Amino acid sequence: MTHRVLASALAATLLGGSAAQADPAQAAPVRTAVHVDFGTRTTVAPRGYLTDYGLPFTAKRGYGWEKAANGKALSLVGKGVRRPSARGRDRRYDTLMQMQPAHSAAGQWQMVLRNGVYDVTVAVGDAGATNSVDRVVAQPHTAAQVVLVGGFRPTRTHRFFTVTKRVRIATGRLTLSPAGGRNTKIDFVVAKAVKDTTRPTARVTLTGTSLGPAVYTGSVTASVAVKDNAGGSGLKSVTYALDGAVARPYTEPVVVTTPGTHRLSVAAVDRAGNVGRASASWTQRAAALSVTDDFTTGGTVSPSCQVTGLDGVLANTAGNQCAASKIAFVPAGLSLTSTAGQLADDNQQNALYKSFAAAGGTFTVTARVVGPVKQLTTDYQQIGAWFGPDQKNFVKVEAEHNGTGPPHLTMFYRENGVAGIVATTTLPGLTTARTVDLVIRSAGHQLTVYYSLDGAALTQVGAAWSPSAVSAWFSGSAKAGIEVSNSGSGTAFSATFSRFSIVGP
């Protein structure tokens, strides 16, 4: 919710029960209580009350009247009424203000008030007439709107109506409007802050492939639901901490891909400082080596690049690894629009990945690209499948434009930031094939790349290559994925992947 920010000159002080009106030359106090009697210029308010006789609202005064239709300042001076006092009657009911007077714009009343929750008491009616349908709405046209008086029709035996209801102030002002009434007559208003001592409630829900109570395989999504109590002060913040890390603002479900034991803790704080807490603990095992994503069935892309069927996006040194606007599901599959980075430069965007257990060292990664691939016309444009722990350590098989002539297929690697090429070969059939499979195979921690056009037998490119840091590459939470880029070229292009799979021996 958007809050109106009060001018910093408004001092956070109390009214203190004084019946005197605020000095117009001074900034209005930010009150935490309201005691106002409506009447005429000569009305003497009860002890502890302000008298309001219709002056327009000003920030210096901190209360007054404005037009209900457009919020512009309005004078209702002369529209107050005083009736003869009656023995035994509370004299606050002897005077009133006509909120919808004849031959004048309808007025709504406002007072600067510190944000919070208040019990608001309003009295309407007229000791000398029954010609009104009284209606008073607090905080009109906002999410916090409360109908205090819903259409009171006075009679000779029942001339007044007094009600108390709870109202949340989030705009820095209490507003009372007569909208929907007829000749509404307000006698007095009292608002007292309600101390909120109730904690918000919080709940953490886990989703994923369950192997039993609190045990999952593959990625786990932790969703947080919070709620403040009815009539509470409202939520101020919601944060979460994963595995004891520094707390962060919660904005969307948290996706965890790393195997192990995890705990997610949540703190929900309301505007009164009450803290509600919740947590969830679980054990997570790496996904089994039999994963196939059919992107032609569609999916969603979140602002943080959580893509249906995949686990995340590989971090880069710039911290801008996610460019969600360049990822989209289309009828043919998952479309990636190239970015001006590549894994070899450690600044690749949208290097999407799937996490899996690779410690055994035997698996096959396959990415199918929808052909024909005719977009590779400028150097450094490439479409690839990759495997490795990060942007300084990976191997990839890439269809690329490299110099003159037809496109090439290359086995490229990077280890500890040092790049190299195992082999490259021309691939003229890339521009006519209906499908192109980019394949990385591992056997005994040795990596080999292949390609296939239109589902034909796999063709190997170059010899096998092995990284020196075997345990870092072939871990229980290894990563393999897809990417496109146009590093060195200002010409972006799009490539569509119809499927992605990781299969064990």
C-alpha cells in the first residue's frame, strides 16, 4: 500500500488534552488522539476537546474541512448549529456541523494523525430537527475504508446515533466523509489509539518431489504466507534467512537446489513492532539422473529467472545474470534471446541450469534446438549446452559463427578462468536441419561432445577432455544447462530449445 508521507516539519507530539486550537503560525502536531466537538464560532467545547466551527483544512492547523468531491480546501464556517441545552443531555450533542448543507459543497473533515489503529467514536443527529439521513465513512476510497454510520434516520424519539469502530490510519490523516448521506449532521468525534500487541502469523510451505516427511529430491520451493491480525497495525516487513545466512526481504518463493539439510526462517514484523516467526527444515537430495524437460508444454518465467523445468541461472561477475525479458515460452519451446556476453567472458546472462548428482561421473546432457538455425551470421554468435560448476569452470558444445563460411560446432572449455578449444568442425547442415541436438557425455569423469541433425546418429567432435578438479566439477549438486549469446556482435538473435535432458548410465 502507498502511504502519504507527512512533511518532516510535523513534530511527533501529542495533543495533550488541551482545548486550545493550534497556533496557525506553527507546524501542526502529529496527534495520537482526537477529541473534537463540532459547532459554531462561539461554541465552548467540553474540557479536553477542540472546537471545530468549519475552517478549511490547512497543514499548519492540522485539521479542518475540504470538499468531499475533490479534496480542495472548503470553508463551512456558518454551517455549524447550536441548539438549546437540555437538562441531563451530554452537551456535546447540543452543537453540530452540517456536512452536506444546502447551497454549498459537501465537506469532509480531516485531521493529521499518526499512522496506526484507532477506536473512532462518531456521534450524529440534531436536537432540533429530524431532516437528515446521516452517513459517515472513515478513510473513504481507500483499502482501509470503514462505514461508521451507515444511514441513520433520526426520529423525534431517537434523535442521535453514536458508534465506535476500529479504523486503520495509513495516510497520516483521519478522514470523515458524508458520502451517500443527505444533510448529514456530525456532533463530535473521538479517536483513541489502540495498542497492537498481537503478533502477525507466518507459515512456510515446501513443494518439490517428496521422498518422505521433510525429505525431497531435486529442487525445493519454499513459499511464505503472512497475515496480520484483524484490526492490527498492518505488516511492515517480511524477511527470510536460509541456513543461518543474513536475513533478506521476502518478495517471491525461494528455490533451493543444493542437496543437504536446510532450514528457512521467517520473521514478519507489524507496524507496532510485534514479530511473528515461522520456520521449516528439510533434507534435500540431488535429483536422480533421469531428467527430461519438454519445453513445448509451456511454462512460466519469474522476474528472477526461475524457469519452469529448470533450477536457476548461473551467477556472473557483474551480478546481472538474470535478464528475464529475454526468456519466453513459445509454442515451439523455450526461446532465449541472445545477450552481449558469453560464458568465456564470465559475464554470460541467462545461463540456465538444472542441478543433478554427477559424482558417479557417467551421464549424458542433451539440448535439442529447433531448426533450421539460420541466425548465426556474425562472429561470436552461438547456441550452446554446457556443464560445470560456474562461469570460470565449464565445458560446452556450441553451434557458432566463426569466421567466414558455414557455421561451426565447437567443444570449448574453461578451467580456473583459462579457456581452450578441444576441437571445432564446420557444420553446413545446421542451416537446413529441423532439429539440432547438442550433447555432452561423461564417462569416468572424461567429457566428450557430440551433435546430431534431424535425429541422426551422434557425431563426435574432438577427443575426450577431463578437468583437473574432479570433485568440484562432478559433485552431488553439479550443474548443466543451456545458453545463447552474441559476444563481440551488436546483433541479437533468438534460439528455441524444445527439450533438455540429463540421463544417467
